[in-house]
Amino acid sequence: MDDSTRRVFDARAEIAHLVPSPWNRDRFLAALRAWRGRPIQLMPVESSALTDVWLPGRGAPCGLWLDTETADVIAYAAGTTSFHVDQILWHEVGHMVLNHNAGAGDLAGLQVLLPHIDPATIRRVLGRSEFADGQEDEAEVFADLMLSSTSRWRASPPMTSLWGEQ
């Protein structure tokens, strides 16, 4: 097992006790909030606004994690499916648990997207868009692992039609 894979599996084991069964996003966020000792804000934003977040050439993210001085903010495209919200959530939680670092220097449109957040309070911003670097790969593998362990107990229509009512 390579170092990256080991880090992802270790991160999964580190927070496994926070994951409710059956899966419940609100209960998970409350447990994550207590574990991190800071507020977690899950925030839908207009998907068209996500296109202008990064400088040109980076692609539009479908989710963002903002590590601010006072809270963790996870933004996702409004109107996406519940399953996709969970995928984005797990990806961004992966960045948190894996302690990824990207800084906040290359954001062109963040103030338009989230005008109520003071850019001076942002310590890190990572977004789920391209998977061209190791941090994005790790966060996506983490999300896939976490979803695979919670999907059997989801109440969403695709999962109940696949597994039947529980």
C-alpha cells in the first residue's frame, strides 16, 4: 500500500465513529462539528456562480471547503441531488481530515459567490473540480470509501430501489 492510500485509510478509520447508521447527514454534521470543535456550515450556492470562483484555467468546482478563522464552510451547487451533496460533503471532509493545504491566494470570484465571508478570515480553500493533483485524488478516494460504507443504508430513491426498503 502506498503512502497516499495509507493516509486515506487512516483518515477513514479516524472518523468512522462519527458516521451514523443509518446514514443521516445532519447527525453526521453535528458529530463532525463536535469532533472538530467548530461550526460546520453546509451552504448551497448558485451553480452558475461557481464557474467564476477560480482564476481562468482551473475549471469550475462543484464544491468548496473554506477553512475560515471561525468555521468550516462547505459550499455546493444548489439544486444538485442529495447523493451528489453527500459526495461533495465527503470530498471536502476528506480535505479536512487529511489536513490538505491550498491557501487562499488564487480566488478571483469568492466574494461574489459568498459575499458574507470576509476573505481576510479564510485560511484555506480547496475545491472539488479537477483531480490533477495528489490532494484532490486523496479527497476523492476518501469520499468514495465513505460513500461506499454509507450507501447501503441511505434513504435516497436510487439506494432503496437497489437494496429495497430497510
